[in-house]
Amino acid sequence: MMRNSAPTASAPRKAGKRPAGEIRNAASYGKRVRKKFRVFSARAGLDLPFLFLVLVLLIVGLIMMFSASYANAFYRHNGNSYFFISKQAVFAVLGIILMMVISYFDYHHLHEFAVPILLLSYVLLVLVRFMPAINGVHRWIDLGPIGQFQPSEIAKFAIVLIFAHLISLNFNRMGTFLYGVLPYALILGMTAALLMWEPHVSATVIIALLGAVMLFIGGVKLRWFVGAFSLMGAGIAYLVLFAKAYAYANERITAWLDPFSNATSQIIADTWQTRQSLYAIGSGGLLGLGLGQSRQKFLYLPEPQNDFVFAIVCEELGFVGALIIIILFAMLIWRGITISLRAKDKFGMLLGIGIVVQVGFQVILNIAVVTNTIPNTGISLPFFSYGGTSLVILLAEMGIVLSISRTSNIEKV
């Protein structure tokens, strides 16, 4: 008997089954869609909690800077209450764009820029000394319509970058004097000398503390820190007490010890800013006078949009509002350190820690000055104080931390 030939038509596929090619095409399409929106996705490695904290502090800082500055702007800039905030907002937008662009940049390439950026900072620190003095010091380079620029901001980042670069290359030899102490002492000494030439004591202190933290993490033995800080303390004491060029620092210490003294007209003038700051903090109480309701910003507190903006924060938002802002800063620093500690290489760890610790030092010193815990050192509050170029640099540094977060071994939430 002859058997029937097999049917030539293809057998129907079972219900619910899809061809492999169709599945691959769907998966490929899904990947393309996700790639378009990867900047909003934790899967790309971008640390969203850190980004969220940066944006919150930036928005709150802009609001408080405007609240603190509009009276001073109206009086000193021909009735334009938006003089400061309009400029600051533009720089904030530019800074955010730069931050996001840098977050996609492979931070390992910064190895190549460590020495050039350090040399650039030295050139700028020398150049600023020949700029016109403002309030008796040479700290700013006038950029025309853009505003004024402090080379010390570049110097802070340059120290963090060069230290991260050198320590990561010589990590196993940091216990020796030749590789673990000498090059960093020379770099810090040169940078401190240029900063004191301006003079800029507060920036010198921050850079010294930054260098110490990074060297400690890098494995330098503790005995070197004791000797270095003893020598530095003796040098600063000598300059403040005996050097005529730094007589202003001695006067600030005297004013700090008794800010409410009316002994002489000079002491009253030297303590005016601190007095108004303390009045503002005391007026705020627990819950504050309300946003925009500060009284000390109406030409009592000089330049309230700059170093003493936190005093207006305390007056308008009270103890509770000020505490919330301090907690936000603490969370930002904690998250930044967590990201850095879980970086996949020592360079990323040191670079990230240096950047966020710098922010932490500035916050602590600024609040300490505003509350008269330490003498007036003239240091800004990150994200809050007026200064467009410094804000752009700060946001660019936050972009570097976000770049590190893309490759760090941290759970993305």
C-alpha cells in the first residue's frame, strides 16, 4: 500500500507562542526606548537620590537668595529687585546643563587634566594679585558682564584632583616620605602661599583640611599630620598677630570675642555684620517670621545675598527651617561619600570624597561664621550664596560625583 505524502503546508503554531525573530525585534525596540530615557532611569547608573538632593538644595538656595537680596538690589541697582536673582538663575541653568553633560563624561580622563588644571590655578592666583583690591584684598577677577570670579574656587578643585591623581598612582607607597609626604607638602605649600598673598585665609584653611583628609584616606601616617598642623598653626598665629598685611585678621578675632562691644567706633564698624546676623537668627525663633518677611535684609545686614544668607534663612524659616536645610546638606554629603567609597577604583573614591568633603567644610565654616562660632572668614554657603561662576563650578563638581555614581557598586534606588 502506498502511504500518503506529508502535507506541504506549515503546521499552525500553538496559541500564545511568538516567533523568535519577533521576540528579538520587540526586545530591541524596548532597549531603544529605554536608551532614550536613560537619563531618567537608575539603570543607567545615575544616582537619583544624589541628583535629587542637589536640585532641592539649588532650588531652595535660589529662593532664599532672592528673598535675601531683593531689598539690597532695589536700593543699589536702580530699583531692579531682580538684579541678583536674574543672573544667578541663568548661571544655575547653565550649571545644571554642565552637570548633566559631565555626568556622562568618563571621570578617568581627569587623570590627564590634573597637572594642567593645577598650573592654571597657579596662573590665576598670580594674576588676581594684580587686579584692583576690593575691601583691601585681591580675590576677584572682573569678567565684565559675566561678573566676578574667584580663582580660589579653581584652586580647591585643583587640589582635590591632583591629590586624587597622585595618591591613586602611588597608593602602595603612601607610607614613605618621598611618595606620601613630600610632593603633597610642596603642592599645598605653594597653593597656600599664593592664597595668603591675596590674602585669603579661609580658602587656605579649607585647602589644608581637604589635603589632610585625602592624605589620611590615602594612608599617610598620623605623625606627619601632627607636625604639619602644628607648623601651620604657628605660621598662621604669627601672620595674624605680627604681620601688618594680615592685621585685618587680628581685628576680626577681637570683634569675634566681643561682637556687642561699643568700646570704639572701629569695633562697632567691625562687628556690625556679625551683630545684624545674630539679630536675624534671634528674631527667627522656632518657626521664623515667614518667607520674605525678614527685617535685617532691609539694609541692616550688608550684602545679605552673599556670605550671610544663612542668617536670613534662620530669620524667615526659623530654627526648624534652618535645621531641615542642614539635614539636606548632611544627606548630600553622606550620599556623596557612600557613592565614592563604592567606586570601582581608588581615583574615583578619592576624587568623589574630596569634592563632597569640600562642600561639607564650606557649609560648616559658613554656618559657624554666621552664628559667630568662629571669626568672620568670608566664605560662601554652597547653592545659597550669590556668585554665578562659583555656582557653575560647584554644579560641575556635582556632575563628576554623578559620573562616579554611574560605575560605582551601589544599589540604585
